Amino acid sequence: MGFTSFKKTIKKDPFMADSIWKTYKLNSEKDLHINIGDLHVWIRKKDEEIWVAHQYSGELNEEEPEGLEWSRWAPKSIEEIRIAPVFQDLPVIINSEYPLKVTKGSSIQIFSRIPVWLQISLANSKYVLTEIPSIKLSRTWFGSPQEGELCYWLSTKARRSLAGVENKPNVINCPIWISNETNEDLDFEKFCFRVERLSVFGVKEELWADETKIEYNGEEQHSDVTMTGKLPSTIGKGELMSKPRNPVSKSFATRTFKMFFDDAHISAR
């Protein structure tokens, strides 16, 4: 009778296999270097402190340039750190790939790709040391001089499909449904996307947000917005990487499609 050897295989999430989004044990003899997109981050353990510095590719002259500006933390104990993908702390303005009319009573699905922020925290206590944008951001004003809110302006577009779009590790794919509940066409060119209410999931080698549903009720009316907390069924379940900064348990009404103040860019970060 033949003998067959069986080896137990531990199933690993394919997203986590080669991902930077995980915990790290700091080594006082060698800096931890994280590179995602144009962002380079160095994390150092020194004299019972954690040091963090960063630069972008356009500023980088050498592998670890001299004169980095370090930020320092003195935690109760040096433990493992966690690197996690998070959304911005303010809404972002999304542009349509092309001007688009959404006819009355119709619904469309679009996809936006938002550059990720890198969050560095203590793994055990979950204390957040810092958050660093993977690209530099500008700020803009959404609304009128009398009524509005501060947002980030991103050179990202809303697309009807992600087919043929290159996967990038520093962007989050955001599925969005827009329904026109009015008796007039919606001239869709840009809208305010409240990403601080979204989760981030890892799906294979990509980052995804939970699905957003927006019901347009007119330019002078608030839109009904729902963050579902779930990925589209066609995407799969995924792995939760970070929770929303400002979670909502149900839909909320807010200005979404509106004219912009002319002096759009008011500062840069």
C-alpha cells in the first residue's frame, strides 16, 4: 500500500503577502524605509524614541539624503508599529473624466481613485504617531464665500469603468452610484466626496473603499448620501484595513453638487 505525505498549507490573504500595510518591528541598527508611489518614509528607533522623516521623489537626491527633517516621539515603550492605508481628513473634490449629463430618473456607476494617506501608529496601543499623504495636496473651498467647507483638490477623475486602468499601490478605488431623483438633467462635472466617512479594504493587490450611494435632489437641495460599509458584490469581501474617521450608521443629507467659489485654491499642504 502506497504512502502519501500531506503537508498542511496555511492560507494567506493574497493582498497581505507582499503588502507594506502590516506591522513592523523596529531595529535600532537599521532604518525602516517605506516607498509607495512618490513618497519615501524613513522610520528610526533611536535612544528609546521613534523618529520619522519623509520626502517625495521630486525632492529626493539620494537614497537617504542628508538633512532630513525628523519628527520624534517618546512612547512608554518601543513596540511594533503599524503602517495602514487611510483616507484624507477632509472631503475631496472629484472631477468627471468628461462632462456628463445624468438624465432625470436615471442612475450611473462611477469609479474614482483617491491617493492614499500612510498612517503610522503603535501596533498595540493604536496610538497614531503621524499620517503622511502619498502625494502633495492642495486645499480648496467648496461652496460660496458665505457657506461652504474646506476640502482637498485632487487631480483625480471619476470614470465609468476601471478597465484598462493601471493598478497603483498608492490609490484607493472608490465605487460610487449617483441617482438623479429630479425632473431635470444633472450636469455632472465635479462633486464633493466625503471620504472621511469611508473604510479601506484590501482586495488581492488593490485597495478599495466601500460603496457610496448619492441621490441627487437638485442643485439647491441637499443630496442623500449613504456609505454602505460594504464592497460591491462583484468585488468580493476583502480585508478591512482601516475604519472610517467619521463613521455614519445611516444616510445623511449634505451639499454634494454645487458651484465653487472662484478663488478655489486657498492654500497648499
